[in-house]
Amino acid sequence: MWCGFNSQVQPTATECLTITIMRATRKIARGPGRLNFPPRAPNLPGRPNDFSLDLAAKSTTGSRQVLHLFGPALSNRGLKAARSLVLHRSGIGRSLLVLLAVLGLHHPAFSQVKPDASQTSRAIKKILLVTGVDYPGHKWTETAPVLARAIGQDPRLAVTLIDQPSFLAAPQVFDYDVIVLHFMNWEVPAPGPQACANLQRFVREGRGLVLVHFACGAFQDWPEFVELAGRVWDPQLRPHDPHGPYRVDVLDGGHPIVRGLESFETIDELYTCLAGDRPIELLATARSKVDGRDYPMAFVLKYGEGRVFHSPLGHDVAALSVPAVQMLFRRGCAWCAGIPVDFEPTADPNEPAGDAPPKKVILMAGPASHGRGEHTWPEDAILLAECLQTAGNIKKIRIEVIQNGWPKDPAVLDDAAAIVLLSDGLTSHPWRQSDRRRKIRQLAAKGVGLALIHYALAPPEGGEADFLVWVGGYWQLGYSQNPIQTLEVAPATAAHPICRGWRPFTARDEFYYRIRFGEQDKRLVPILTGLLPEAAGGPEILAWAIERQDGGRGFGFTGGHYHANWKIEPFRRMVLNAILWTAKVAVPKEGVLSRIPEPRGQ
């Protein structure tokens, strides 16, 4: 029973009871199986918070589990009745057993579980995210938590995730301010007439509705749905362009949801299948590479007294991890809830509070090479260190510069929040020794951030797999390209912290392209892109960021061949932002404000 995912508050006991009965009934009807209860379900005193109920028809294991887990929540009479059902192996017996266990949720030990007061005091609007079924290519179990976390970054929005669309038929939906539809009832019945009536009344009376990706295809047999959604999936139309990269053009209409948001690149399905003639206000479009037409990527409308935000973006975890996409859905929820949308999280949630000691950043420089002004790693590291030390708008951090590519005592790395490597690569890479990579591997496993600049992205032999894990990509000999040319480059998104405070710029550099990234790596977020004359197929990713499963962060930047380029302010600001972000230090809204140090000896 996944009765709720919670970025802010727990669902009520009544909501959990309703969902549990729905799921138990469905499971029993299907026969043998398991009814899962994940860690988000409220605890019973003295009982585990992560368990599953075995519904095998010819086993009493599940019955005993129910008695063990819910026994304290049942009356003595109920407990005796439940024990008598342990020996009853019929479908009716199993049904009664499950429902009896469910009814135990009314016991005070369950119903008195309260959300944390510090959380509910900040949350002023309740968001119900409904998921649980979709087209098989849409992995809702992966995307729904990502979407819920993205919305819940606004502490004013309390997100509850329900994996049962039929919950829309329950009266408890009216306890919420906004419903987010993240499902499509693919080859299963729609939630039913009561759910339709509730949804229609919910929005008409002044609440909000948000539709995500293929939610445009839900309720196919309900004519009123097109009035609610504005545009709906038409199976007679071409569904979408092939999954791949494209640009989302944000329209300059002044709507608060897109105010200050710049056009951005994403990798997603560009839907071309939306039909309807209801008046809508377009917020963003994208041009199809197949037919050259523009299609809506985000729009709003009114329904009765309520507000609706609809975007077909969000095919998978990678698409929902694009910061601009997360901003659209977060702001869309706030707008539908009737509160200002200008909140954006500026403090990193990983940033220590209070008077915690400053974080330590290590700038590791390999020996200089290539001649004057090129691959001057020691000078580059010192310049970046001084820029960070003199920046007046960031939290104090400890910065250590290590020369020759590796410290004499590797123990100095143990308390680092991030390591930034500027060096040559391949056979000259400072981490070519296996014991050094083993040390970095241990640090990464602890969540230490890693940033690799320019040639440091070319791993030594045997280091390719590590680099994919640590930073998400690498320069591959014989595959990647490294022309020196003057290039106009631009931020790939306006929303990621690394992209704060800088705009497109032009630089002459050895920007590597055709980087070897992991196949369908959902962690990858493009940061800097440019259209290289030699490249085909659109802009190339020249800088990127990832958040690793070990809790650490990775950053790669293919530029940095010439020392003189650090004088280019947006070039420098992007890398300084990235160093802070990789170390989990809050990046200022305007980015790191720095100045080039005066030449030594003057």
C-alpha cells in the first residue's frame, strides 16, 4: 500500500484506509500476489514500517503477518476473529482478513499519527499528485517521486502522492488545493463517473488542476475532459517526434509562471498529438523537427472559478530533472493554488545550517604543458582560488590548492566537500595510478563532489567506467573531437544553480565535443551548449552536471585550454558556480561575483 509519498506531510489515516481497501480489493481479485506497504506509511508502535502482505491463496503466511503487524491495533474480539481466519484459505477468508487488518487502521495507535508541526506550519497549500497507471513506456514509479520532490521544493506546497487514480472518486480530494494528474488509464477503465464529477466540481469551484505529459490521454471516454484540460491526446494524430533533444521556446507574454524563465534545451518527446479548440494562453512552444510546426509545450486556462496548468513535458526521469521543467511544474502548482509564483529555492537543501564549519574545496592542478598560455593548470587553479576567496557574495569556504596533480599526504583529501581537477589526461592524467583512483573512488562513495576541467576529462586507461560514475562523461580517444575555434556558447537552462547570473558568450577555445556519455543517463543535466560547425545534429553539450546515487555531485567542462579565457566573466562565473554547486554550497541567485586578481609583482 503506497498510500502517500510525502515531501511535506503525511496523508490522513482516512486517506490511507481508503487507498488500502482499494488496493486490497484489486489484489484479491487478481489472486496470488503481494500487497506492499512502503516506508512512507505511518508507523504502528513497536512494528516495522516496511512490510508486505503475502496474498498467496494456499498459504497462511500473509495472515500471520497481518496478525503480527496489526494485532496491537485490533480489539480482543477482533483479534480472536482474525486468528480464526488464519485457517480459512478461501478467497472470502482472505478478503475478510485483509479488510480486517485494514480496519485496524482506525485504532488510535494509527489515527493519532500527526505530521511534523515544523513542516505543516510552512505548507499553506496541499497538492495531491495522482499516479499509478500509464502507458508501459512511462515509468511512473520512477517519475512520480521526482516530480513530487520538484514541486515540494517550494515549502509552501505540501505534496501527497497517491498511486490510485480511483482515489479521485473519494470525498477526501476536496481537502486539497491542487490536483496533479500524472497518469493515463492505458488499457484499464477510467476512474469512473464519480471521479469525473469530483474533478469537474473540484476545479469549477475554484481549486487548481495540473496535467503532466500523457495525462492529456486520460479520461478518453469523458467528453468534458477536453474542456478541463484545454487540449487532449488524439490517437488519430501523429503522437510525437522521435524521442530526442529539442528547444523549448518560452513566450514573452508576461505570465507569472514563465516570468524570467529563458528558453531551454531538453531531451523529451515533443508531443504533436494534442487536439481541442478551447481558448488557451500559450506559455511555451517547441518546433517539430519532423514537420517544422510549433506545438504547445505549456499553457494555462480557466475552468469555472479554477485554474489549469498543462504541459506535455516529462516523459522520463531525465526530462523531469531538467531544472526549467521542474520550475514550470512547481510554478504551475503555485499559480493554480492562487499564491505568488516568484518563490524559487536559492539555498541548497544540503547546505549546513547555523555555524557549521566552512566546507573544504580542493583545487588539484597538474603540471603545466603545451607552452605559454595553454594548459597552465597551476596558474588556473590559483586564479580560481583567489576568485573564490575574494568573492563578496558567497559563504566562506576553505580552499586548498594542490600542485603536481596529487597531494604528498592523501589524507588531506578526506574532509573535502569537492575536488576540482585541472590537468592533462590520458597517459599524463594525475589519476592514472590505480591506488589514486581507488582513493578517489572511496571519496566519491562518501558523497564528495568531483569536477573535471578540459583535458582532465580524458581518463587514463582503465578509468573510463569510473569517470562515467563520477562525472557522467569523458573525452574518448578516437571518438571525441577537439577543434580549436571561436564559438558562441549559451546556458542550456535558466534554472540550474550553475547557470545563475551569466548569459551567452563567445570564446576561442578547444571545446571538446562528441563526449562519451552513459547511455540514457538520467542523471545528466546539460549546462553549456554550442553549435559547432563540424558537428551534426544540433547543439553539442560542452558542460554538464550530474547528481550521483552516492549523494555526491559531478561536473564536467570541456573548455579551459587557454588561461586568458578566465578573463571572460560569464566563462569564469559558470565554473565558479559549478565549484560551489559540486561542493553543495549555496550558489547566489546572481551567481558568484568575482574579479580577476591583479598580476603578481604589481
